[in-house]
Amino acid sequence: MPPPAPRNPVRDAISSVAVLSLLAGVYFLDPDTSLQEVRKAGTLRACVPETYPPLVTNSPDRPGIDIELLREIAKGIGVELALTRVPAMGQDFNPRNWRITRAQCQALAGGVVDSPLTRSFLDTAGPHAETGWAIVSKVPIADIARKRATALPGVSGLDRLALTQALRAASATAALAPNADAFAAAIRDGRADFGVTERLNAQRIAADNTWSVDWMPGDLPRYSVVFGLWKGDLTLKRAIVRQMERMKADGTQAAILSRYLGGPKTASAQ
């Protein structure tokens, strides 16, 4: 076995300096400028669907949960909120299909859910609500077996096939409702024993009518509702997270959610 090569002090010193220089360079890298750019422009630009009640609406007085939260976030950062309405948003939960770019907005809202698919494309901040399929009824329903339903899929990207399979498994019949008014009327008039729709929409309809709302029974997925951000915009994300923590602590978030979702009865509360 040959003897080990003699150490070269000069070479070792040069190698050590190179490694230390690399580490120092990484440590002292400038942070991203995403928050700085928002403050410089004086505007937080957000992409949202045309409508996705109760997260996004077209009502000036009640613009939607996500819009009100974003306004509070922008105010806390010290800027104005500017909205870009994107028709493709809300049609499904795959943000790649929305064809949105950094040039359009710095944040995405109104139906962004925390899922592996979303996180493969976007960073997220939140959550501030939860969604999935839910049932609405005049009184809590423990079992939907062999009952009549009215269904309002709306524009949500929830899995309709999974819903159909769950209704079939329960031998429940379902008729599609063309809009929220027809959905509520079918329940009110007794033509349907219950209605099934996206959870936040279900809570809004239930609150308006003082009805019951609960999750659709079965092993159907649920998702946290979040704000989408571009990967790498860490300073902007931290600022948004700080504002959301502040709103949660001072009751602003709860007040906004209550204004749209109210306090409907739930089966678990009975």
C-alpha cells in the first residue's frame, strides 16, 4: 500500500478559503424583492375567478370572503388591492389550466386549494377555510340512503364522479339544479330531502335559510382553501402570513367568515 500523499498547506488553505467564500456568498445573498416590488408599485395584484360565491362575488357591498381578506392584507402591507378576473379559474383545481403568469398577478385567490397538485406549481399561504362536498337540509340528516337530492355542482372543481358514485352507493336519487335559487327552492318545497353542493356555498345557502349543513358522508376528499403565490416570493409570502395571523388574532378573519357563512345548524351540533 503506497504511503499517503504529503499534505500541501498552500493548496489546503486555498480550498478552505474557497469553501468559506461560497458559504458566505450564500449567507449574504439578497432576499427576493417580491414584497419590495409590491410596495414600490403601491399595489397588490390578485387573480380571481369572475365569480365563485362566497369566496368571490360581483357585489360591491359583499365582494366575497377572499376579496375582503385580500383587502385587509393589502391594507396591512400598506398598498392597494387590484383584481384581475380570470374566467378559467374556478373551473377546476388545477392551477396549470388557468394559464396565469407573474405579469398578471402576485397572488391567486377564489378557489385555490392546498393540494399536492397546487403545491407542485404554486406556493400557498393560509388556510382560511375548508371545502369539499356538503349536504344542506331543513333538519340534520343522519343517513342519506334512498333519499331524494338536488345537486348544484356549480363551477367548483370538486370531483363530480366521486359524488355520483357516493350517491349511487347510498341508493339516493339526484336531480341537477340550474342555480342556487332552484337548489334552495327544491329543498324548501320538499321536492328534495337534501341538497348537495360545494361546502362554502352550502354554508351560505344554509345560513340564509337557517337550515342544517354537514359534510357529505363517505370517503370524499376535503381541501383547505388558501391563497396561491409564486414559488420563490418568500418576502411577500411572509408579509401575507403575518397579516393573516394578525387578522386571526384580532378577530377580523372570523368576522369576515361569519358575515358570509353565518352560523347554520350542523348535524354534529344536534
